[in-house]
Amino acid sequence: MSEQKLMHSSDAMRGDGHVPLMRIEELSVDFSTARGPIHALRHISLDVAAGRILGLVGESGCGKSSLAYSLIGLLAGNARITHGVIRLGDDDLAHLSAGRWRALRGKRIAMIFQDPMTSLNPVRTIGQQMMDIQYRERITRAEKRKLAVDFLAQVRIPDPEARLDSYPHELSGGMRQRVCIAMALLTRPDLLIADEPTTALDATLEVQIIHLLRDLQQQFGCSVIFVSHHLGTVAELCDDVAVMYAGEVVEQGSVDEIFRQPAHPYTQALLECDPGSIREATRILPTIPGSLPDLRQVPSGCIFQDRCPHVFERCRREHPGFYSGERTQLTRCYRVAGEGEMTS
């Protein structure tokens, strides 16, 4: 095994020469409940590189969407950022005023939501909504309409001029999601957050949307955070990956590193459970034994300890830091540092 290096969370950043557009440092988020606070995100440190696509993957409930909503200031009313910073240029997004958020949201940062039907106003036409979001632009209404047509054409909607007069219910799910992508890109944001944008679509439409996102990202040069539980989609679309489990990032690195040589037992288990990795017909799909821990009382030690087949004593006592791999790969696991290989 090559020499591994323990990285402090503040140093767990890119090592491949790509300039970070956004830098997340030690971000923690709590949700208040009647039974006590849920520590939904804990000490998240990530870089979003300029001009690249970062995939956030993990089981449902691992904190992917909570992280995404933290980055655009749309957390639920019972949530609060308890620690850390989110750096975008000179701004710390973790501590912005409401007025400053209004200036940034939809301009430097935009978002594509899961369900396009609930993202669009059902009583306003597509054209009205696409012109409404251009309220900051000092151009005529005719120019705004032309820009809306141009962006509908960019997302490959046929007869875009006529579609401006359509209502959302008159479009298919795939068409509605293309409209949402066009609206998100219309203001030419530096960062586009896509929160499971293909969840409501069938497999054929999912492939079309993924290819469209990749083409548009390369055309506009923006950074993208792509939230998904679909590993095959992430492997095809993304440049970098962060694997989340129970509110922590347990592994991160380039797509090639994570998918070719996963180091964390959770990442390995996720890949083994991916239907695309099953070679023989079976009625029983693989699963990860056990369940997520109670995040009101976060256990000491490794967060994955109760489900890990390789757990040993230190895993239960001490919370692992990040250990570096060959290039950009960082993993929260003592086995990566050469400890506990023979212990099951």
C-alpha cells in the first residue's frame, strides 16, 4: 500500500490543480425537532471546482439535499447552520443577510429542483415565467422574450416560440424539466445546483437530460453540483464525486478514482448494490445490512461502524479524519491508513 497521509478537515481540498469556485469548510447544520436537534450535516469540507461537475451520492437521508439547500440559502425554517463557512468569492454564504441572498440567488447560483411540475407556476405561461426571472436585466420586454426563445432552443425544445404561450400542464415531464434547466441557465449562473433532476423521469428521458446537462455545462462553463442516488448517472455525467453517509462526507475524489478503486467500505457497498454491477439474473438484490444511525445522538467514532464488515476497536473510539489516496481521493477510514485490515 502506498503511503497515506492524514488530512485535517480544513486541508481536505483539491489537489489536482483545479481552481475552486466554491469552498465549503467545516459546515454543520442542525434541524430543530420536538425530540431534540437532528445533526443533519457535520463538518462538511468540499471544494466545487470551477467549470467542473461535482456529484453528491449516497442513500436517501444521508444529507445530500440538505447540503444542496444550504448552498443556495433555502433550508427549512427549523434548520440552522451551526458551524462553518461557504465561500463564494468574497461572500460567506453561511452568514448572508436576506437582501444579499436575493442579489445572489438566481444570479450567481441557480437550482434545478426534483419535480418540474411543482417548480413551475401552473397558472402562468412558460413565457411569462421566463421573462419574470429576467427582472434584473435592463432590456425591453421584446428582448426578454427573444432571450427566452433562444434558451428554450438551447435545451432542444421544438418550436420554442410557440411553447412560450403554453402552460406547464400542457408539456410532458421531460419538456417541463428542460424548461426548468433553461430558466436556471438564463441568468448565466456561476454555479448550477441540480437536485435529483431526473427522479420523476423514465430511463430514456433521464439519459436525454443527462446528455443535455453535460452539453450545456460545457457550453456555458458553469460549475454544477449534481445530487443523485443513481451511480451510473453520476459516473457518466460528473467529473468529481463526494460520497455522503449520515450527514458526513466519507469519501471524495475524481470519478475515475472513486468508481475504479473505492476505498471506504460504504462506497464499496454502494457500488456492489448498484443494479448495473449485477452480472447474473437474480430475484434478490444486494443491500447494505443495518440502518442509518440516530442523528440526534451521533455515535462517537466512525459514523459507519455499525454497518461496516471491517470495523475494529479504534473505529468505535475515534472519529477518523481524511486520509489521502493516490491523487485527489480522500477517505474517512482507518483501513486506508493501513490499520485493521485483518480485523473483521
